[in-house]
Amino acid sequence: MRLRLRRSVSFTPEHPALLELPCPAALRAEANVLVMGADSVGKSALTVRFLTRRFIGEYGDMEFIYSHTLTVDGREVLFHIWDVPNSQDQADDGSSEEKRVQWADGFVLVYSICDRASFDFLPLKVQFIRAAKEGQGQVPIVIVGNKRDLQHQRVVSSEEGRLLALSLDCGFYEVSAAEAYHGALMVFHGLAERIPDTRLALKRGAGIRGIVKTVSAVFARKRMDSL
């Protein structure tokens, strides 16, 4: 299924025949995931590596929503992944960003190990997410240090990343979207494990409707602001 948000893409695994195997309804679930971080840290590269196993290094300043299925601990999870450029978040008012956060069940916050500012940006983003989600229980968040292949340009150590994630009660991964698929898989697999079954069950069958409602609200606000 495709949903247009400037551009929207639905990816399936390389062996689609596997999707034909029946899965009990009780083991099916949906999860809305928001991928956030400063510009040029590799958010889209990480997401597309997870979706396609391929690396694409250059992306325009566009928003994308992707759908992809992953089996986690015997349950089939349909991810709806919203990749928002940081420049877009900055251009929006707070209400548009808050609508995205309310839509999401889990969050992937990406920084570059070569960019100290992208790392320092994360605590405020976690604070914003938790404030918007106040009263909804534990918020599943994973922090991802990307560009591990660029060790000669590293300015943020692995230990700093782990300590920040620990202090914020978030998951932590350090990966290279450019070099390998496994790291990207572990990020989304780990996030799915942090999303409670109860939250996944509530979303079952409502993911696309939720996307349409949220996207409509966000872009209706943008149109009003432009008048």
C-alpha cells in the first residue's frame, strides 16, 4: 500500500513468497515509527538500508513514509516509518511536530559520530517527545550513532553515546548505514522489542488510517499558515 506524502514508498522483502504464509491475527501488529535527527546524519540512508538492504548516499530534503514488515519474536510487525528532514521540523510550528510525535509508537533518533552538534541536539529532542507523550507510559526510543565507518572523522565516542542513552533511558546502537545491513536491522528490531504488546495491539489495523489523519492535520496546518 502506498500513501503520498510528497513521495511515499512501500517495500517488501527480497523473497515475497514468504509473505504468503498465514500468520495468526493475534501475532500481527502495526507500529508507527518516527525517524528524527539533524540533517546529513544518515536518517534516510539508515531507513532505506533497513528496507532494501541497499545503501543510497544522497537524498533530497523530502519527507517519506515507508511501510515494511518484520518478524520480531514470532510476531509479524508492519512498520510505518516516517522520515522527516530536520530542516522541515525547524520550518514547522510546534503543533505540526507534536502531531507527528503523537502519531508515533516509537522513535529512532540518529546522530553522526562525526558531528558533535547532531549529538548535542538529542537530549532536547527526547525531552520534547516525552513532554508530548506525557501520560502515555514509557516512550520507546532508540538512539543511533551513524557513520561508524568514518573512524578518522569521529568526534563522539561510543562511550559517550552509550552513557547518553543510559541517562535518557533509551536504547543505543552505533552503526554504519554505508557498510552493512545488519546494524540497521538491529535498530528497528530493537525498537520493536521496546514497544509494548498492548500498544501494538491497539494499532492493529489502524496504521494507514492513522497516517492519513496525521498527515492531513499536519499539512492542513501548513496550508493555513501560508495564507
